[in-house]
Amino acid sequence: MKILVQRVLNAKVEVNKEVVGEIKGGLLLFVGFTHTDTSKEIDYMINKVLNLRIFDDENGVMNKSILDTNGSILSISQFTLYADSSKGNRPSYINAMPGEKSIKLYDEFNTKLKEKNIHIETGIFGADMKVSLLNDGPITIMLEK
């Protein structure tokens, strides 16, 4: 499982020119799964995301988590995190979990985040999404389990 985490001042996702998810501040997560991922990886990654200390404290030091700031999360499914471009110029996505399986894990991931009392917005799995964001920092971190 991979998650590209971006600290944002705002972010939104549109499908067919309609906003389907939007946050004013917090984390934008691009979430991808590989063939061996299970609930175990989801639980680990949720703990990591929620406790990642990448928000400034009163001294301007990145010492606070999303839990400390009461921020929101915009979660976007992103199979291209598993792109392999080591051969040729067209990426291979053979390492990405097929959609019919990964949608179940993606839904589980988002459900478990909501159970942690985090305001979460999502895109639409498998849709052609247009994601807009204002990266804060910029802070961008790749998590992998």
C-alpha cells in the first residue's frame, strides 16, 4: 500500500465538472494498493497518516498531527502510484491491485478513517477526476507499507 500525503490549505476533486469532494485544510491523500495488501496494511497506514507530525505548532515547528489540528482529509484512489517505468517509456501498472479488488480496500480505508472522527471527503473510485490543491509548505510525503 502506498499513500502520497500532501499538506494542503485547500483541495477539491471534480468529476464531470461537478465538485464531489472538497476540504478547506488538512491532508490530501492519494491512495494505491498492490496485490498483497490487506486490512493489516490499512490499519498500519491509518495510524501513520493520523499521527504524522507535519503541521506547525505554536513555534512554527512541524510537531502536530491532523488529529491535533482538527483538519480534514481528501482521499483519492490512485492506482498509478504503482507505475513501473523502468522499461521503456510507457509505465506498466502490473503491480497495482485490480480495480474490483482495490475498491473494497479503498472503501475500507475511508470507512476506518471516518470511524476515527476525521472529516473525510473522497473522489469517485475509477472516475476521471480533476484534483485541485494548494500545497502548504510544500509538504509532500510518500508512505509505503
